[in-house]
Amino acid sequence: GGMQVSDTKRRGMGIGVGRWGGGGTTTQALLSIYPDGSLDVKIGTQDIGTGTRTIIAGVLAEEFGLSVQEVVAYIGKSDYPIAPSSGGSRTAPSVCPTTKLAAEKAKEQLYAMVAKELDVPADDLMAKESKISSMSDPSKSLTWQEACKLSRNPITVLESWQEGLSDSGTAGCEFAEVEVDIETGHVEVLRMTAVHDCGLVLNRLTAHNQIKGGIIGAISYAMFEDRIMNNETGHMVNAEMDNYKIAGALEMPEFDVTIIDESERGVIGLGEPPAIPGPAAIVNAVSNALGVRINENPITPDKVLMALAEKEGM
């Protein structure tokens, strides 16, 4: 059993573990460097709130030694090059390797012109802080703008996804601490700790937020969401959203998120994995607090009180 906090309150701890697939797939990117120094990439992917546009721009900026403000990631139009639908945690491992490969090809063309202008070998050039300069003789350099002006026409590259920069298979575990009022049956999630891997982390802030979103979803799934189905017709009986409860600001616990870096594996999607271990962790914590298992979610007060009554009656 768990820990007694007061006459009516019990605390419990629980753990859940989960794993997921993900992985990259067929994607194309059209990258353009313009004579005026503009740089963009067009991919027919979409951003459903996971920060896709941000990570594409990040890869682009890093490859060319520019700030994120100096590049543009164009997405979300059907006439842009092909990309997968945003399902199965596949977007990041599809679009980011493709962007990097396109950037490498475009950079080769740009470097060939800069090498000629500076009279240095192309493999001696590096792009950093909006400049392209010789590694052996840093005094030989061009600003990004000057380098782009060397080409009268835009440099455009259409590149396809290839294996090697991404991977599939993630795992994670989450821990929950809950407090249960045995008089009212009310359950409060006090703390959630999450530890996940996702290969190479492209943007730490958005990755952390993705995991926090998974925790919020887990709390909703374990505690509030209750889809009542008519098994004869296959229709939801609670059809309108005022009867479909989800966690809000008042239900938020303390979050603690840790990402295990496995950058050598390449990019792996993190869309779905953080939502997997949380519900089990919460249910296990409630069972730990009560000394009796609840086998059906959402864990509503009536189920807590019924489980306790059955335990007393044993």
C-alpha cells in the first residue's frame, strides 16, 4: 500500500513504460539559394502543432551557418514536393534528413563559386555566422550576401529522403505520484516524471514540450476521458463535447522531463511515444495508494469508492 498523509488521504507512486516505432519515409525537398541571399526550402509536409516548421528551419540555418531568422521553411501546400502524412511519429525523421541532404548538395554548388572567387579549395570552406570563409586562412572570406551574388540565377536542388540520418524505435518511462481522498474518491495527480529517448534532439524546447503534451494527454486519458459507445450502432452516446471531459490547468501536476540523448542514432519521431507510459503510471500509483487495483479508466470517484468497498467487504 501507499503512504497515509491524513485520516482520509493516501499517496501512492506508480511507473509505466512504453515503446514506439516511428522512422523516416519517402519525402522530397526543393531548396533554393537566391542571388539576394534569401534561402528557402519547400516541402509538402504540414505542422500539426509539433513544430515541424521550426525544426526544418533549424536544420537549414545550421547547414549554412545562418540564423533561423535568415531562412524560410515553406510547408503545407499540395504543390510543394511530396511528404508523408503526419502520422506514426514519422514527420521529423522524414523531413529533416531530406532538408540536410538538399542543403549539402546546394552548398557544394555555392562553395564551387566561392572557392573560385577566393582562390582556395572548396573543401577548405566553412559556413559560420553568416560568412563563408577558408578554414586554413580565415582572412579569406565572403559574407553570405556576397557569396550568393556570385550566382546570377538561383541555385535550386530537389533532393529525396535517404536512410542513414534517421532511425526508428523509441522507449520511455514515466513515474506518477498521486493523492487519493478515500472519503470522496477524488484523485489528484501531484507529480509526473518522464524519461524518454528520441535519438538526435533537433530542438530541445519543442522536444520537452512534446513530452509535456504527452503527460497532459495521459492525465486526460487516465482520469477524465470517457467515450461511451453504443455497441449496436458504433456511435458515441456522449456526442457533444460538454460531456467529454479533459484535463485543464487546474489538474496540472509538477512536470519533470529528461531526454536521453542518442544522437548517433539520427532523428526519431517523438509525436506519440510520450503519451504511452503515463496512463499506466497513474493507474499504478492509484492502486499503490489504495492497496487495491482499479482496472478501468477513467478513474472517477465512484470507481475508487467501489473498489475500496469491495476491499473492505473481502
